[in-house]
Amino acid sequence: MKKILLALAVLAMVSGCASTRKNSGEGVANGITSETTADGSTAKVDSSGSFAGAGSDSGTIEGLQTVHFEYDKSTLTDAEQKKLEGNAAWLAKNANVKMLIEGHCDQRGSAEYNLSLGERRANTIKQMLVKLGVAASRLTTTSFGKEKLIATGDSESELAQNRRANFVPGK
């Protein structure tokens, strides 16, 4: 009985930490959806076509790129730092846009560990963007851990695709 209760408690904590995207009434007409962030607040995400709802992962927002991390790291290589600097320039050109930074991991490790690592990744990116001149009030973070994989294979190149920070523009 204790094992069942413990399992239910862990499941409740994990599902409570996950972020969700939902459409809400009037926002749907304008292509705006709400994203619940890691701290429980809500960020509006534009999926109307002026920005892709999938953010930088979609590859369709000119000048905005997903940045990738090495295994079990929340720091960027020099090449990925250059991408982040490009994203900071994009944010400077789009001064009215807020940004949701999603931290993601590959499928190795526990759900709890990956949610924590994804959060560290997203927060690291936020801190770096602030140092590059982006107002912190324009940036929110969330972690999906290993819940939103881009690639499902086990090769290193496929695992590397999942270790990322996705940038989702909002209003």
C-alpha cells in the first residue's frame, strides 16, 4: 500500500511540474495560446502564423534558432553561444515580443532529473540573454525535461537533437 501511495505521489509531482499548452477562448481566434510556465504563471504564445507555435524548433522564424547542449550540461559551446547572440539580436529587433525559453533533454535519465536539467538549461539561457541586453521581464522559462522529443532514436546525433533550448515568441 505504501509503495502505491509513494508511486502516486511521485506521479503527481512529475505531472504537476510539466508544462501544458492550451487554447483558451478569445485567444484562439487571434492565434494566441497560453503556456503554463515552470513557476505556474501563464505566458501567451503566438501561433497565428506571424511566429510559428513551435518556436525556433520549427525552423521557420528567420533569425531565431534553437540552441543545443552537450550531454548532461547546461552550458553552451562557442558555436551555440553565437546562435544565442543571434537570438538576442532578433529580440532587439522585435522589442515588443516576449520570449518563452523551453529547456529540453534527451530521453536518458529519470523524468525528475531531466525536468531539473531542462530548468537549469532554460534559466542559463535567460541569464545569458539578460547579459546580452534583453530585459528579464521579457523572458520566461519552463522545462519539459524529456517530454517533447524531436528525435526518438538512440544514436548520438538523434539524442543531441533533444538536448536543446527552444525559443517560443509570445505577446
